[in-house]
Amino acid sequence: MSERLYRSNENRMLLGVCGGIAERLDLDPTMVRLAFVLFAIMGGTALLAYLVMALVIPRNPALTAGPSMRAIQQSPPPGGRSMDRD
């Protein structure tokens, strides 16, 4: 397995740990979050594990532009003038 585990930029609710695990294991992020909640209710160590993973797992360096960011990137600047200098 050559893929690394990263915190997710797209499937994040708090710090992207569950989303990153879900992306790495090709699972639904909601199921991973529910598993963390169940473990937290049962034993309480899931919260500590989440915080440790948030510190240890790096954030995904590949920032992809979501639909809202694409709309911002494609919209003209205020005043309708181009940002290019002639």
C-alpha cells in the first residue's frame, strides 16, 4: 500500500480524521464517525484516540477546489475590471 493516511479536506466535520480514515479505507465517512461515537460511548478512549490522530496524521496537501471555491475563482473581480496589469 503506497497511499498515505491524511486528514481529509473534503469530508471533514471537525479536524478531518474520520473523513481521512474513510477516504483511505474507501468507506462512507458517516459510518466511520458513527463507529467513533459508539467507541466513545462504550469505552471513552475514542476521543483521546481522535485527538492523538489529529495531531499525528498530516493534513492532505492536495487542496481541491470544491464547487463554492470554483465559483469564487471563476467570478469576475468587483467592479468588473481585470486584475491583469497592462
